[in-house]
Amino acid sequence: MKLTVLPHAADRMEEFGISVADAYRVLSEPEEEGRANLGRLYAQRNIGNRRIRVVYNRGAGDERIVVTAMLRRK
């Protein structure tokens, strides 16, 4: 899977201490998936003691374009 992180997502990931590896793991091994606003999709999973949600669009082929990422309550 190819991961493209948009600038806003990179800022949010830095703010919440979410690494690109964390985002990749959430997208490749989600515990929950669904539809987000504006036709986007989300995936989330627990990593350690954090519940990480990644909002993304599908790109060409197996590309995932990360729009934003955040921490959720468990």
C-alpha cells in the first residue's frame, strides 16, 4: 500500500504524536472502518494505550491519501 500524507494530516500527526508507521498500521490492519464526512473513509485501531483514527481518500491502485489523523477515546 502506498501512503500519501497531506500537509494538514502531517501537522495533525505531529500534534498528536502519531507516526507515519502508526498511520500505515491503522490503514493496513484496522479494527474499525467506516465513512467519514465529504465522502471520505476512516480507519481506526488501538496502538498501545491510544486509539488512532485516520481519515483518508482512496487514490489510484492501492494508494491511501491521508487527510487527517487524530486520537479518539477508547
